[in-house]
Amino acid sequence: MREVVIERNLIYLQDFPSVRAVHYFQQRDIVSFLAEYIIDWSLSVEIKPSTVARLSWNRMKDVVKIANDELLRLEQDTKLIFDGLDVLIGSKGRVHLMPNHPLLVRYAERLRVCLPAVDNECNLITLPSGNNIETMRYDDFVLIEAIITAKNHALEKEQKRNNRR
Amino acid sequence: MGLFASTDTIRLYITEKGTVTEKETDIWVDVLKELPVSVAKTLQQSFGKPKVEYKDGEQVITIEDLETLPVDFLARVIVGWSEKEAVTPQNIAKMRHDVARNLYQKLTTIYQIE
């Protein structure tokens, strides 16, 4: 979790917004979004939509900006993620990405957790984060999607090659 | 100052020409001093769904209904006024457009809304 201090109050946020938080964010339901995104705080009240609704927007918009910037960066990296993983997985180790490739620089840590979560038949066998799909980190969700797409693509190429023989 | 929005109000005066002024007049509205997150949500959902495009690596957001005044938002921030009728979205919608527009612009300054 990440820590933010606002008006001398500690607020603990998800490391990366979850799938459910992003759903609320995209619906522009910032009350439900903040209630999901904030996992703990130093206030003596429960974190729930009715409490979050009463918070000052001026003091909370920096929290929303943190999530917005991260989601924007992920959105801009989507093509990089899908193309990079297609090369990495499709080549079966014949092609290596340079260590300073943006995909590895930005996502190596999450790839370490996400790559083993998908088996060779493109099944999600374990969750890289969270207790279910909705509570999974959204960046993990995108990475898993890209891994499954790349593995499916590699399988199709393999099948075509085998059919030709 | 904590994290919660203050429930205090401030009084804004309206001139005959429809502009917002600090000078006392017979026409006034009392608005929330601070914007709670719930009202910010009402404002964000007031406008139509934005269209997101990328130009030169920059995100450009177009909101089609930008000219429409957010009546529900105004009904939530206005807690009282000099009129006899209650502050409701239906009565806000009957306001003079120039008054409502000037009031909204003043509120965006007070609440630091972009």
C-alpha cells in the first residue's frame, strides 16, 4: 500500500487501483472509487461511501490525481505491453528484450508475478494479486490479458505450423 | 482543518444585471463554503461522457455537453436563497441563464474546479 499525508492525516491507498476501483473511476463515481481505493486512514471513522461522501473535494483531489496519472500511464503503455509480450512469449526465448526495454523497466516486478499465473493452455491458474478478479490490481489485469493474448497467438502459430507438415 | 468538508455557507449577492458581487443586494444565494466529494461526483456525472483521443502523445478530452449548466450540482451547493420557492433542481432550472452561468463560474473559482 502507498501512504499519503493530507492535512496531517495519514491515508493508505492501494498500490495500484483495483479492477473494481477502476470500474467506479470510469463511471465517474468518485465516492465509490475513493471508498475502494483508500484502504486505511488515521481518521477514527469507518471507510465507507457515506463517510467518503463528506470529505472535502479540495483535499481529496490529489488522491484522485494519483490514480488518474497511473491509469493514464498504463493506458499509454497498453500497446507496448501487448507488443512486447507478443515478442517475448511468441519467440519462445529466441528473441530477448534488452534490459532497458520500457516493458521490462516499468513492469518487470509485476511480470514476475503475472507470467507464472497463466499456464501453457492460457488458463489463469492463480491470481497475481487480490482475492478475486475485482480486487486484482488493474495493471495485473492488463498484463494477464496481454499474456493470454500472446500465448494464444503463439499456440495458433504452432498449430498452423503443425498443420502444414 | 480536517479532511471533512465544512458545512459552513457563504453568501453570494447577485446584481440586477445578473453578475455575482460582494456588495449586498436584495438577491442572494447561500452556497456551501467547501465542496464535499459527493457533490463533486454529481458535477462530474452532470456532463456527457467525455471522448478521449490521443494527439502527439497527449490525452485530449472533449466533453460535448460543456455548455449545459449542471443543475443538479447547483441544487446541491445552493442551500438557501432570497426567493420564496425551495431550492430544487426544477426551480434552479427556472433561473435566468446568465445568473446561473455567472454563479456557476464563481463557484468554480471558489471550489477551484477546472
